[in-house]
Amino acid sequence: MENPYFTVEESGLNWLEINHVKKQGSLRVRVWVDGNGIVTVREGKSPLVGNDFATDVKDPKWADVREYRLNIPRENVVPIFQMLVDHGLFEKQDKDAKGSEDELVMARANIQHKTISSAISDPELAEYLKNVVMMFYHPSPVRKR
């Protein structure tokens, strides 16, 4: 078993994706942070928010997706990744994690060639991941049609 705690080094190959789904109203937020400092934020109720390959075009919420990008210095990405590694991002998660009744937090990452793709069962780690989402996610107003 590899040690899930390690020192993160600056690399353009590192990346992190956090999906935060609020079950009430199905609002989804996805934050993608790559090692080069490019941060992509998607929000909305569309299945496209959490899945680039979604195919249900008849979904009534299909068009409810907004995206924006930010650039942060590469050296500012390392402390974010290190904080999550230090709080157990790469520890084995409960495979049956379904989140709370109100929300679900999922993480995918490749940091220093270690990978994870899992719903997060540890409430403390979920809070840290939600804090990272809130660093970059600023809810945008939705126009009524």
C-alpha cells in the first residue's frame, strides 16, 4: 500500500476536479484546477456540468450551464493540492458514499502520479474540498426565460 501522504511538487501534469452537487434543486458546480494554474468553473443544473460526455439532450435542464476560467500563478496551486493531500485526499474512501441528504462531493485527481476518483465519505475532507470550490466559484445570476 502506497503512502497517501506525500509532498506535492509543482507540475503541469497535476490536476484536480471537484464536483459539488446540491441535491435540493440539483445545482451542480464543477471546479477543475490544473498544475499550470488554469481553473475552470462550471455551474448549472445541466448534466454537462459534471459530465462532458453527457448525451441526454432531451433533458429539460440541458442548456442550464455556465462556465468561466481563471488563471492563478502556478506556485499558488501547490499549497491547494498539498492541503488536500495532507487532509487525506488519497486515503481510501468508502465505496458506498452517497453524501449527506443535501449534497454530494466527488473528487478526481492526478497529483504526483497518484490518482483518485471517488465520492468523498470523510466529512472533514468534504469540507476542505467545498472550501476549494468556494475559492473559485462565485454564483452567477440566472436569467429567467
